[in-house]
Amino acid sequence: MASHERPDTASRDAQRSSTGPARRGLLTWVAPVVALAVVLVVVAASFAVVQVRAARAADVRAATQRAAEADATLAAQVAAEAAAARTEAARLAREAGLAAERGAAVTTVQAQVAAAEPVLTASDGKVEDDTVRQALATAIEAARAAITAAAEPAAPTAPDAAAILAAGTAVDTARAAVEAAQATWQQAADAAAAAAAAKKSSTASPQPETGTSAGDLAAAAAAAKAKAAARGVPVWVTSVPTAPGDGSNGHMPMSSMCLIGWGTDQIGSPQYLRCDAADALTRLNDAFRARFGEQLAMDLTYRSYDEQVRIAAYYGALAAKPGTSSHGLGTALDVQEWPDVYGFGTERYAWLVANAPTFGWFAPARVRESGAYPEYWHYEYGPGRTS
């Protein structure tokens, strides 16, 4: 058996010795190939990774671009909407401004029409040429039409504030012409009436004229007061300012006072007011006469301190404390105490309360019908005040 195994062993050894170099040669070129293959696989894998990353980066860039474009589109839309909102707000602001201007103009013209209407009514038959009244009626109608049209600002023919105010100016101009024409007519009528009265009686108390001396006027007032006092009743008449007055209440100097040349009280006493108040009262009287065809019937105006003392002694707490009365500054007027003519609720009282402030005169709240001291006859001068 042993002799048979040896050849096999030798054969295998020989075979090994013959195949060893071949294997080593094979391993020599296979290893690099495998290494190269591994490298190629790694490179391919890396390239694939790079491609994936590049694709992802491209996707990110595309998404970013789309987002930027969307943001730009949104920003443009927001900007456009904001611009449209600003334009609309500006339009609304302009319309609101124009509406406010129209509203103010309408209020002004309504007041002008309200002031002109009584002048038109009162002047009927009291102007030489009725053409001026017709012009006023036309102006009033045009102003009313402008006021009505202004209530519909969207209408094509709606007037602007300037056009509305122009209509009011036309009313004022026409009213002034009527007032002047009526004043001229009234002067002629007054002159005719005075001439007729002079023929009937020569005993009437003459109205003092501007330029009459203070002494003469004081004497006339004293005489009128004495005449009335002789009948057994207390008489209060307007005081005549003294030349050396110091300007305090009840001590007004003659230099600051003006005689009301167109009126006296019912017993012929002259009337004095501070000059600015006197001028305003004269203009108020012109309007009153245009409305009612008669002068304001005055009772009392300026009141000296001494006269205030006498009145306080007679009336007690009902009278103003001496030195505090508005009469003592020459800025107060009492019309005649004729309740059916000037009393609360009468047409003349209502007209004076409504229109006197236009001329700087007003009825104080304390003497209104619901006031603490109801005195329908009392008015005061204070430009800008209404009560």
C-alpha cells in the first residue's frame, strides 16, 4: 500500500510545483483588475452621488427661483393694491373735502337767503322802482336752486362751493340794493310825514340834533323828566354824558359817546350810546325799519352812576348794583315797555333776537323769557355774542 501512495504524492507535488507559478501569475493581473473595478465602482458611485446632488441643487435652485418669482408677483400685487387703496383714499378725501366745502357754502347761503326774504317782503310797495325787488326775488330763487342742486353732488349739474357762494353773494348784493331803495323811499316818506305833523301841531317835543350842546340836551332831558314827574310817577330817562367823565361805569365822557340822532324816548329825552354801539344800533334800526316800516321805539340807553343809585333805591334788589349796569357803559338799550309790540312772543321780539346779533346787539340769556330776570325790552351791545 505504501508503495502505491508515494507515486500519487509525488504526482501531486509535481502538479503543485507546475501550477504554482501559473496561479501566481493569474493573481498578479487579477488584483489590479479587481482594484480597478473597485475604483470604477467607487467613481461611478461618486459620480452618481454627484449627479443626485446636482439634480437636487438644480431642484433647489428652481424652487428658489419659483419662490422668488412668486414673492415678486405677490409683492407687485400688494404694491398695486396699496397704490389702488391710496388712490381711492385720496379720491374719498377729495370728495369729503368738496362735500364739506359745499356744506359750509350751503349754510352760508341759507343764512343769506333767510336775511334777504324779510327784506323782500317788507319792501313791498316801499321802493320807488320795483325792479330792484324783482332782482332780489330772482337772486333768492337762484340761490335756492343752488342749495337744492348741492344736495345731489353726484349729479352732472351739481354746483361746487364757489358757485353756491356766488349765488349767495348775488343775494346780498340784491338785498343791499333793495335796502338802499327802501331807505330812500322811507326818508322821503318820513320827511313827508314830518311835514304833515308840523302842520298839525307845533307842540311836539323836538328830536335833538347832532351838534346840540350837552347843556342844552341835559336841560331838555331834565325838563322832560320834570314834566313826567309832575304826574306823580317815577321817571327814568337817558343820562347825558359829562365832559370830564373818567370812563368808568356811569362816568362816561362825552368824547366817547354819540347821540342817537334818529330817536328819543317817548317824552323827547335824547339818547346816548358809546359811539361803536350807536353806529351798530343805527344799522340795526335801518334793518328794523326795512322790515317793519318804523323806527325802533327807544326808552333808555346811557345811565349815569347817580341815576343808577336812584333806580337802585327805588327798585331795591330788582335793580343792578350801581356801577355794574351795562347801561353805565353806554352799551345797553331798553326799547319801550310795550308788551303787545316788543313783548315775548311778538313778531318784533323774535326778529330782534334773531337779527340783532348781525349788528352786534343781542338779548342776554338772563333777560330771556326763561331767564332769571325776564326783561323783553333789554338788549346789549357785544359783537360776536348771541345771548
